[in-house]
Amino acid sequence: MGKWALLFFLLLIPSVHATKFKDVPEAHWAAKPIEKLVDIGIVDGYEDGTFRGRKTVTRYELALYLSHITQYYDKKYTQKIQDLQAQIDELKHPHPAKGTQAH
């Protein structure tokens, strides 16, 4: 998913928290997406309570963020994928109905 698609997706998800960072005004266009990313563990701020949104992201930080995104979606969808696979397997190889005998 492209970065703009991810940002658009995150804008659609309402956040109930006011901004946690003293350098991100609540009315800032990116305040809600930032809060969502913080809430799900993708990004965090600095110890002084700032987000530093204009700071250049290093390749190390990008790797960390991508790793966090992967972990988030792995946790979120692993069980769903396993459940769907079990349903698919059941459709491929149905068990005999109760009260009937398999031949």
C-alpha cells in the first residue's frame, strides 16, 4: 500500500484522543493519523513530549517503522487468516453429516 493510501486510510479511522505532543496542534491536518500510529505502536514521540514532524526520517527509523507495521498486521490478521484457511479446508473436505455414515 502506498504512503498516501495509508495516510488516507488512517484519516478515515477516528481517534478519540487529543494530540499527545506539544508540537502537534489538535487542528493540524496530521494530528489524528499521528495519534492512530502512536496508539497502534507504529511510531512514538521524543522524551521531551514532542513529535518533531519536520525532522528528517533516517533509513534506520524507516526500517523500524516498517517493522512495526509488519508486526501490527501480523498480529491483527494471523488468527483471521487461520480461521479462513480452516473454513476453506472444511469446504474442500466436508465431514459427514451427523447421523450418516461415511463410505
